[in-house]
Amino acid sequence: MKSAVLVFPGINRERDMARALKLVSGNDAAMVWHAETELPKGTDLVVVPGGFSYGDYLRCGAIAARAPVMDAVRKFAADGGLVLGVCNGFQILCESGLLPGVLMRNARLKFICRDVHLRVERNDTPFTRGYTAGQVIKVPVAHGEGNYEADEDTVKRLEGDGRVLYRYCSPDGEVGESHNINGAAASIAGIVSERGNVLGMMPHPENHVEDIMGCTDGRGLFAGLAQHFAKAA
Amino acid sequence: MKARVTVTLKNGILDPQGKAIEGALKSLGVAGIASVRQGKVFDIELDGAADKAKAEAALKDAADKLLANTVIENYAIEVKG
């Protein structure tokens, strides 16, 4: 699996991401500066990491979404390439039009930095095949604007088409308002594009891939992607 | 030529920041506050000769492409001549 990790000014989670990708695939990820107009040849997976691109000025992800490299990412996605956006990366993908909806300020206004539980809604996608459907995983979040909102029709379409891949839940997989940390519509933590090849999620699976962190629940996402490409190759 | 673009949240979009400000104003005892919605103001200077129509077109382009997220926000353009 050849991965390209995008780097914008103010992004700070690109190294954790590259480390996780190397761990599961054995390959170094290419770090791609935002001013580039092309992705490295042979890229399988584009990753938009977390952080605070452009200091969250204007709106989270708004300025990064208009960077030159994003035209290449849009083209890559239009050709069916897999794109993963985490945290600020999810915000950037929404702002760039690759995913519908918007990440609003957390409903209770607090920046949330802690482990949360996610329910894996289905496992027949490249982004979830490392898990079982209904599995509960524990991964950290660190965001102030992670409250996913979209108009009613869009949420209905996301649900109807099975495009919600990850949802906030209790440790035993129960979904409800008391486990919906940021007030997101339908407890949405991660969604995919219409074609299913672009995933945006607020939590950070890349931070739970090694034993030293006390939990390796995030590893399945990356391992699943590596498997997907190993099979394709 | 100077212009102002005002970006506001659409009706029905939850505005927790506005709500917090509203609460603070009420706790300060400021009388008569019914509700607060927070928005953004961009003061923009335009290059070149004064052509109001061109300026408005450029500002609309700016608002659509970057200043507003039209999923959740409305904008208003005011060219001051």
C-alpha cells in the first residue's frame, strides 16, 4: 500500500499517521506538501491528517480545502482512489466538497480530548474490513468542532445508503444521546462518499495502533486498508 | 473601492456560540436581549477603477468560493463606492 499524507501549515498529526501507515503496510508514506499539484505516481491511498490547518482561521479546514494539492485529490477521488480524512482532515474533506455536510462547534462548546467508543456499522468496505460489523472500538478524539451536521435529506441518504461507517456509542455498543459526545446528527463519527471511496472521521484511529498506547483498536482500520490493497495487487 | 461582506448562519442552524454570548449578556443584566446569533464581517478593499457591477461579481465569487460555507451560511454584499 502506497500512501500519501498531505501536509498543510498548522497540521500536527501527520507523523502519527505516517507511523501508523508504516506499521501496518511496511511502506513509508510520502509526505505531500499542500502546494504540490500532483500526487506521487502509484499512490493507493491519500490521507488528510488532523491538526489545525491555517490555525482554523475562517472555518476549520476552509483554507486548506482550497489548496493546490486538493485539485489533485479531487481528481484522484473522482477516479475511484481511496481517501481517508481524520479530524481536521474530515473538516477539510467536507469543505472541499468531497463529503457532504459540515462539522460544527461541539454542542456543549467544549474541546473534547479523550478516548471514545465507536460502533463499526458494517465491515464490507475497505475502511472497515479489519473489523467485524457491530464491533465496538476505543479510539481517542481531540476536537472542538466535530459536531457533524447536514440537512435532513442528506442525513437520510447517508443512512439509507449505509454510508455511516462509524458511530459514537457506549462501551457496549449502545447508540444514544448520552454517548453522542459532540451532538452530531445521528451520532455520526465517520461517513463515506457516495461511491464509498472517501472516508471522513473525527476520531483518531492512528493513535491506537501500538501496545505502548494501551490499546490497539485503531489498527484494524489501517490493517484493513493494507489487506484491501494486498488483495488488489 | 471598499466593500463589506457579512456572513451569517442560516435560520435553523444551531449556533452554540451565539447561545453562549446570549447567556453571558443575560447574566450581565443587559436588558431586552431576546436572542443572539454570531456571524462574520469581512471589510474588503478592491483594486482598480470603480465599476460597481464588476466589484459585486468579484465579491460574490469570493463569498461562494471561500468566505461562506453555503451549506450553513448566508452572505450579504455591500459595495460602498
